[in-house]
Amino acid sequence: MWSNATSGKEWQGDDDKNQTTTVEPPAVKEDATEDDKTESDIGDISISKFSDVTDTTLSLNNITKTVYDTHKYYNSTFIIDPNVCKKYWVDMDNHPELKVNHLLSQSHRRAATVKLKFDFPFYGHKVRNITIATGGFLYTGEYVHSWLAATQYIAPLMANFDTRLSNASYVKYADNGTAFTVEWEKVVLQDKPEAGAFTFQVTLHQNGDIVFVYSVIPLVVEQIEDKMHPVKVGLSDAYIMDRTVFFVRRKTIYEYHRVNFNRQDIMNCTVIYLKALPTCLDIDNCWDCLTKVSDFDCKWCPELNQCSTGTFRSRQDWVLKGCDMRNIKESHNCPEHIKSYKGEEYDHVHPEDVVTETIGKQEKQETLGKNILENSRDNMNMSVSGIIGILTVIALVVGLVGWGAYAYRNPHSASGQMLIRYRPSQWSWRRGEARYTAATIHM
């Protein structure tokens, strides 16, 4: 079985087709007919560029493997089978929408952003911009930074690839409006170029499904060095919190989910199919939010008209609107549906669109008088607290300036030694992830 590092669960399908099978060597001509039939059923996907050595080796050794697993947001199918591999491989050279990124094809640790022709659901979020990296992965975040390999990635094989080492290395992509495919063709590891060239693809489908296909893997993935660049196979998503601390704006990234695959099992003609599962973000009303998605602890926030677990990319808005404290967790607390009579038909109105009835004139006047008194008191309290806050900030600034002047004039004092030790010229960034140079492409 496949061990899931994220959820710690194992799952096996009950259907007969989900069981592990063995493919006999292609000794009979009928097998070729079946292969042709399979190719004709693929539709837009055509097959090419699979070496005969790869297919023959797998078939003669009866290497066929199928493993299923679940990862909360995705169900995964891990397959080692040349026929299935051919089915999902996209012939990029004959694709009508083929584009070759020559910048990425001669670069190292570089990335370029491409705009999709469709909204791609990633962990339930609609993504339009995908950043392609030379390191064998896609970055899906909205905020493009130097540490793209840290999180919010789709990684068929993230490694320290350097396309400058070979003139045969290419980074290609194609978008037909319903599927977006990226191919890293004959890319070489900077740490071990003698290991050979890698060729693999990733395809993003409009329904949220993700497919990794590996054509040529000359080296066991577990043996790839990760000292200079992380080595990952899987998915990851995170949310960003934007805060201002002492007049300095800081963005902090929090990873909330990751899918890792056992890298040593990946070989030639391997397919990893990730089936996207329904999430809370797919729901647009309170009742369905709390009853339709049983695998998640969905909550309904009336302020945002948003269904979520609270842990998603827009968590900052969720917190700012107080949705973490004020939300609906039980379906019987949802506003009821109202039926308004129109002629011979009833028009069903969502509770979010219901307009409350107007209150009486007397209640309005009393409420207005109370609001005026409360507003005046609030304004007085705000003015006093505002003055105190300003004076506190001024005192802190004056104190810091005075301490800095004292430390500068007395370098042998404790304050002076601290100022020398932590002077700005000694500041440095220490990060364990590989840095990327982002070059945005607008299409």
C-alpha cells in the first residue's frame, strides 16, 4: 500500500479494476490492436516520444503497479504501466497550441508566469496564473516571491535542474482551453549531469484533476541530492497573512496542507493521477455548506457569504471580518428560505437576498436617539485614546533616538557593543529553500 505522509491513511478501491494487475509481454498481434484502440479513445491527447526500450523493459519484466490513496483534498492513483502512461502522455511537438519558453530552456532557478485560458481549481481556489519553474514544478500562488519552492506548488519532480547544461533541454507548455500541459524535456541535474536527462510532464485539467507522467527517469529519485535545491514530488498550498509591525509591512506564509509521494517508486512510464475532491469553497449558500460536504468541517460566514473551514487562501479576510468567531456551524441556524408569491408561481429566494422589513417610526426615533448618544461617547473615547497612542509612539521614538545617540557616542558601553553587533551591515537572510528569479510573461 501507499503510505500517506499527510493524512497517515491507506485506501484501496473495491472495484475489480482498482486491483493490481499484471500485463503479459506483447507477443501477440492483438495487443497492438488494443493499444491502437486505446489511443483513439484519448481524444485530444496523442502519444509519442516513448522509447521502445522503456516499453519493452517494463513489459518483459511484467512491471505493472496500481496503488490508490486519499489525501483529504485529492484522491491519488499511482500507476506503473506503459499502456496507461501512453494514454496520459501529451505529444507536445504536434500540439496546435505548443509554446517553447526559450528563456527557461537556457536558465537555472528561473521562473516565468503564464496566464491560463480557464480557471483551474487548486484546493478549491480558482487559479488563472501559473508560474513555470526550471526546477521541475509549478507555482500557483498569487504573490510571486523568491522562495517559490517552499509551498503553493505542483511538483511532478522538483529538483536542481539546469537547462543551460544541454542544448537539448526544453521547457514547453500548451493550453487547449480545458487542459494545460507543461513538459520538462531532457533536463539535466546540475549536481549530477552524468546521471542522464529527465523527461516528464504535468497536466492541469479544468475540473481540478492533476496528472504527473514520467517518460524517462534515469536516476532513482531518492538518490537526487537536495543540498542545493529541495527535491519534492507532490502538492502544497498555503495562505498568506499580511501584518504591519512597527510600521513595517510583513507577509508571512502558513502552509496548511501538503501531499508527498514516495519518491523511490517513480520510474520510467509512471503515472500519478490526482483526482480533485469537493471542498467547502465550491458551495455558495448556508444550507448546502453545512450539509453537502461531509469530509470537511465547513462553516458559513454571513459577512463574506463564504463557505470554508477557515483554513484557506483568503484566511486574512476571514479573520478580519470576524468569521472565525461569528459563523454558522449548524444547518438549523441558517436563515430560512423565503417563498414570495408571484401570480401562479412561487419564486424561491436565497436567504442572503432577503430584505428585512422596516421597523415602526417610533422605534426608529428611539434607536436614532440612542445612536447619537453612543456615537458622541465613542468619539470622545476615540479622541482620548488617539491622543494617548500618539504620545506613546512619540515617546518610544524619542527614547530609541536617545539610546542610539548614546550607544554611538559610547562604543565601549553595553549599548554600544549591542549596536555594533546588530548594525544593519550584519543583517542577512538565511533560508533553506532555493531562490528563484521570477520573469513574468503576460499573454
